[in-house]
Amino acid sequence: MKSHIAAEIDALSLPMDQDTLVCPAIPYLGCHVVSGSCCRDQKSAADRYYK
């Protein structure tokens, strides 16, 4: 289990795409994870739902 700080460092090392820019600022469907699949998966689900 990674520490919260390690997860944030991982998030900062990711490419600056739409997911990494939008997810931390706008939690999708109650997901507040800064990095990891939860944030990206929730954003994808929200994008599909609202399109």
C-alpha cells in the first residue's frame, strides 16, 4: 500500500493529460483519489454518462 505522499508524487510524474488536470480538482461521482485508476475510471464513467 503506497503512502498518500507517494501516490501524489506518482500523480505528478504522470503525463499532464486531461485526466491528471481535471480529476484532482473535480471529484467525479464521489471519487477523491488524486492518482490511480479510481480517478481515471470515474472520469471515464462520467464522460460516458454525460455524452
